[in-house]
Amino acid sequence: MKALIGLAAAAILALTAGGIKAALPGAQTGPVPAEGTTTRVRVTAVVDGDTIRVESRGGRQLGRVRLLGIHAPEVAHPPEPAECYSDQATDLLEELTPVGSTVELVTDTAQPNRDRYGRLLRYVDHDGHDVARELLAGGASRRYEAEQELAREESYSAAADDAQGAERGLWGTC
């Protein structure tokens, strides 16, 4: 009997040490989120509230970058009209990442390199500020729920919850 109890205790200990976590609904099952490489680039255009165009500092066009972790209201795509707060979200992104400014693109090791539209998926930092977090805090975007947790998950969730609770930006307008 003592052997059976000891075996059961060992099994419980092994499961709670990490094995059972993967079986729980909503548990992280993929790569552990972490920030990866950082690349300094120049902003050439702001496309909408969550997408910019960039080039290398040597002038080579690198294409569009979709900010990780957020979803801004859609601009007009005729025949579809613009969504509520799309102009303000785009304006705020232009303010946070002015054309001609140098920003840092940061990968997330748990996220894909590109989205289905071919855009690079990156965190964007400018002058020591996380641009997506600023958009969330200002109520100019919502959280985008990725399949895998983000390295900056806690910061983004807190900023979005605070903006929604204070009815800032789209939360008080739309």
C-alpha cells in the first residue's frame, strides 16, 4: 500500500511540475514567448492604425509591418466604409511613428514571421516607447488574440483593460 501511495504522489508531483499544464484548456502549448531580434528601420508610410511601411537605413524597401498584439479599426476599403475610430487610430500611429523616423522592429519567438497578407509581424518601438502599447492605452486599438501568447502579453492586456475601463478612445466613442 505504501508503494502505491508513493507512486501516486510521484505521479501527481510530475503532473503539477508542468506535464498537466499542457493539457489544461487555454494553456500555452507552443513555443515559450520571448522577444527575439531587433532591427532598426526607417518609417516610409503609415498605412492605417496598425500597419506601417518601412525601409532599411540604407534605403532598401522592406514592405509593410503589422504591429503585433493589436487590431485597430479598419480604414475604408470600398465598398466597405471605414470603421468607427479608424481615422483617429491612424492619426495616433502617425504621431507615434512619424514618416522618416527610425524605429526598432522586434520579433516574438512564439509568433509567425509574416501574416497571411505577407506583412512582417513585429513589435515596434520608437524613442523608448512600445507603439502598440501606446495605441492600446489610448483606446485607439483592441487586443488581437494570437494563437500563441505574446512576450508582451501582460503589458498589452493591462493597457487595453485600463483604456476600456476609462472609456478612452474607441471605448467611449464607438
